[in-house]
Amino acid sequence: MKNILVPIGASKNSASNLQYAIDLAQEVDAYVYVISVFQEVSKVGGLTKVNTIIKEDTQNRLNEVLAEVDVKDVTVISHPIKGGIVESIERFNKHVPVDLMVLSPRSNSIREEVYLGNMSGKIMKGTNIPILIVPEGSVFKKPSTMLMAFKNGTFRKNRTLKPVRQFIKHFGTKVNLLHVETPESTDKMRNVSGKVKKIQNKYITSENATTFQAVLEHFQSHNPDILCVVRRKRGFFKKLWEKNVVLKKEFHTSKPLLVLQVQD
């Protein structure tokens, strides 16, 4: 894990989220890249100066957040980036391959009933980078246990499990697998890839209507430091995140949520 990306929004939690990423980066010897996105207005009518001001304001926002954190001995690089949030992250990822993106659940939203705000939801839906969603105000601690929930045990791509392997390597994290069987499960989905078996500390199966319901059933008994799910084209988030905003009554967790890359 060499490059960690932290998008900064208007949330008051931005500094806390960045500090979490810095503390994680210190443990895994990674660089931290901090970006804040801005949109230019049309240059027609002599608005070039306005665009300059917008960019300066974005840089000032980055500077304010950086002034609130302790960078320790971690290399932290900040950039204001022009464009839409998803487009900007994808463009950045082409130049600097991102191993993990650390997000606040609510980058801009201040509604208490919201778990995942509009901006964070757009990033989740529009990118295919491993994401760690960190609850507001969380302080980094070495994760000793992880609950990894999935319905389809077939993992074709080695890179999908790379973030999990990194946690095991650096922190000795014990990974408890929760393999969920639903009415939609096929024999192929019930099989578990050898690469998954290699990372398991414990393997549990559960029959539930959905993966989400299985997580609710087993979360308290395992009390993991991190919850991990797999982002599939037809899976855990398909119905839940058809829209960008996710309310707490629909889904929430008080622990960091690691979302792996798309499978299928």
C-alpha cells in the first residue's frame, strides 16, 4: 500500500478523516495525497479572474485542513483539481495509482439522518478504487479483527483482495469470513476461491435473505474493528446505493467500512 488518496469536501470532519489516513499511512509507509475539486465558471465575459479566485479558495481550504493535522513523518501532498469529483479522481488515478481511498461518510451533508452523503455516494458508485469509509471523528487504531461478508465465493482477480492482505501483513489482522447463502445463491457462488481461504482466520456460513441482513445478524457477536464487503455489479450495494445518498435507517456502521473493488 503505497498511495492513499483523501478527497476533501466541505465537511467539518475533513481534518479528522485526513488524520486517520495519515496515521494509517505512517504504519504502512505510504504517501498521502489530498485533493479538493473545484468547478470553473465559463470564461466568456472576462471571468478568468473569478476562476483564479475559485482555485485559490480551494487551495486555501486544503491549507486550512492541513493546518489542523499532525503529518508526523508522512509525506502529504495536496492538489486542487479542476473538474467533477469522479472524473478528477479517475484522472488522478491514471497518473498516481491509488491503493486505497479514505472517505468520510458525509463529505458535504450535514443531515444527521444521513450515513453516506451525496458526494461520498458519487465517489463510491463512480470509481473502482478500494475505499475505506471512516466514521466521523474516528481515531486510527491497529485493526486486530475484520469481518468480511460476501455472497459469491468466487474471486477471480487477485487485486481485489490486496487491501485485505495489506491489513494482514502490517497489522496481523484476523479475517473472519461470513459467506452468505441467499435464495439467489448458486452452487458456483457457494464455492470459495482458494485465494480467499488463504486469508481466513475463521469461516462462517449464514442463510439470510440478503448479505446486509447477515451482517446485521453477525456483527455484534464478532465485534470487528473493520467491516469488509465486496462491491459487485449484482450484490451488496446494488439496491442500497442506486441513489447517492444512503440514510442511516437503510445502512450504517460505527466501524470503518472497507469496500473492495468490483467483482463479476
